[in-house]
Amino acid sequence: MAVALALLAGCAQVPPSPGYRDQSVIIASTTRFEVKRFAGEWAVRAAFPQDAALRAVTARQDGAAFTLAWHRCDAAGQCGTVPEVWSAKVTGQGRYMLSDPSGDTNRMLWVLWVDDGFRTAVVGTPDGTLGWILDRNATGGADRIAAAREVLDFNGYDLTRLATRP
């Protein structure tokens, strides 16, 4: 019995999943979000470590699904892009709950900012477990990428852990 109680006590002390933002900072999704303008393919220009292999995100026109394209290698060393279609449920203005293809994993996704032309976007979560800079192009737009970094910083994200692609 004492062993079981010790194990339970140990379980209670497990830290939560690591987040990349100060949760005391207020965060909100953008009010100018438009699902039809957000639809289409986005290159992942920056992400935190757990999403380092994420290369592209495609939002469906109706907002009911997102395709996440991951760079993956198999046991034989063959590497390529593997798309996964995550179903999406709208939970608010620019807010979604994504479910992986197996239905085992859910992730929130909030659109925190988009530039006026819907060319660059910042998405994240209140708990800070997700933070991406998305752009319609894989390169260029340095001014918009810099602005996106400022949005993450303003929303309490730790930019020292953010991996940015050129």
C-alpha cells in the first residue's frame, strides 16, 4: 500500500507539457480572421522544437480540416513529406480544435495575427505548446516575418526556442 501511495504521489508531481510562453500574459485570437482568406497552403517559416519537422499547413476552404505536412524519415532512411489531415472544429473567432487522423490527439490552434494581405500569419495556443509563423511563400517577406516574431514576443512566447527558416 505504501508503494502504491508513493507512486501516486510521484504521478501528482509530473510537470505539465512544456509550453513556450509565459501564461500570465494575456493572449487573444485576431478579430479580423476570415476563414476563406486563411484557406490554402502556408509554409511553416518558424516553429518551436516539437514541431520542427512541420513544413506546411493547408487550411481547407470551409475550415473543417487542416493538412499538416511533416518531414519524416522511415527506418530505411528514406525521407520525404508526409501529409496528415487533421479535422478541425471552430471554437471561436480564429480558433480551432484540431484532431489528428487517429482521433487520439487534439491540439488547439488560435490565429493570433495575420497581415493585411493574409500573406503571413502567427498561430499559437494559450498554454504555449504551439507557436508557428506561417507564410504563403517559403522565402522572402523578411519584414512580415520580423513583425510575426514581434507578435509572438508580445504574446509572451520565448523566442530563444523558436526555430526560424529563412
